[in-house]
Amino acid sequence: MEEIQLMKKLFAVFAVLAVVAFCISGAVAEEPHHAHPVLVKHAQSGVEPLPLNSAPQRIWVPFADFAAFSNATNSDGSFLWPCFGSYEPSSGTFTGVPANADCPTIGDPSVPFPSGGVVLGNADYLWTVADCNATATSSPDCADQESFITDNTQDITDDVWVSIVITQTAGTIYDSGTEVYGPDIFGQTVADYPLIWIDYNPQNLGTMGLSGKNNGNCLADYNYPLPTPAFAPPYYIVSANKTCVAATAGKATVTFTVEYATPVYSAPITKASTCLTTPVPCYTVKHTKVYEASSKFYIWLY
């Protein structure tokens, strides 16, 4: 009974007020816009971890969404949303997970924004082609895909990776490839589980006026191949080798996947043509799935 109550409390931390910002990605040498995993809540201090076999699965994506873009920014120039609560009543300080000095209060009258909450932009599943179909690398952002993950894997050794794919009848209009964030991405221990975290991904759609494999919003390899047979922080991207097409009017299918997986590294590779911008020798990696969760939903472009 105590375990059930704990899960109820963890799910209840989300006063989700709405949903946010979307950025540009592409086959370019500079850092692409990419997904951002953020820890929102971990187990309460002094509470035993949820037993591994007390729930039907280890990891869920109970809520996934497309969100309205906002130009509103914090005082430091970063996007105002998502904004995470970080106030800890026990200490009277903003030291929660994550600490966010730009979002100290909420409500009317305002109160300290408690740890475990998140404010997002308006959920919206209707998008205009004019706003979201990127025809150049300078095309502005239009929206944000956001997914909430409930995580009781208690896995602090395997790599965490995420993938976001958006397709229409004509083909792929967005493919993040495999974005690998390494093991224990929040610096937790087994005792900190279960976790609740959000993965938000600012982006737009289409070709950005580029052609060929890994063009526009079909992301190319980034920080990959690897310089050593080990995770290379802060993250790397393994491209899906897709060719993006222009976004057009009609339904689009959004698939978000998160996976814990064991990395298996290649032998040293000495061909410069394979290593690309990574010095020789380099290494590639294949992942063996341990835990996986996904969510699929639809947006409509008009």
C-alpha cells in the first residue's frame, strides 16, 4: 500500500500548465539543436525505493505532447519555458532538482515554486506549414515536442538514449537519430529511484533547403564516431541516415522512444573516411536494449 501511495505522489507532482519551444536541427558541423533530458523528481528522502517487481514495467512515457513555441525568455536570455520548480520547504532555499533561479515563484498571490513542478506552454496539435516547414537553415523555430518519463529501472550503468521521428505519407520530416546521453545521466543512485524526468526537444520540420542523406531536420552524426571505446560526454548523435522531405498539409505521426541499452564498441577503426572528423583510430557502437518505452501521437499541419 505504501508503494502505491508513493507512485501516486510521484505522478501528482506535475501541475502541467502547458507546453513550449522548438528549434532547428541539421547536417551541419556546429552543434545541432537536440533533446534535453531534465530530472524533475526523484524518490523522497528516507523512503525505500520502489521494488523492481511491484509494477508491470520498469519505464513509462505516460504523457507526450507537442507544444506552442514562445519567444519569451528569462533574464539570462534562455527560453522561459519549460520552467521547473526548485524550492525545498525543508531548507527554505531553491536547491531542488533542478535548481532554476529564473523560475522562483508561481501562483497569484505568488508562492515559492516547489520542487517537482514544471510550467510548460500551451499544448497544440495544429500547426501551419508556413510556420513549421523549414526552407533554410535560418528558418525560425515553431514548436516543441515534450515527453514525460516515469523511470523505475534503477539502472545506473547502461546508456540512456532517445529518438524522435516525425513522418508523413511523403516521407520523414524530422529524425533525431539516436541521441545518446550515457549512463546515470542525472547522477543518481539506486536509492533515488523511481525518477520522473522530462525530455524536451526544440525543433522545426523539413529540409531546411538541403538535400541528400541527413539533410535539414534529419540529423547527421554529431561527436561520432567516438575517439575512445567509451561514452563521450555530454552526448553524441548516431544518424539514422534518413533523407528529410518538406513538411506538407495533412497528418504527421510523432514517435518518441527512450531506451536504456548496453553499449558494445567496435574494434579500433583506422580508416579516416569512416572516422570523419574524429581522429584515427575511432570507434563505433551498437546498443543492446535493456529497457524501452515509447509514445506515438499525431499532429496536423495545415
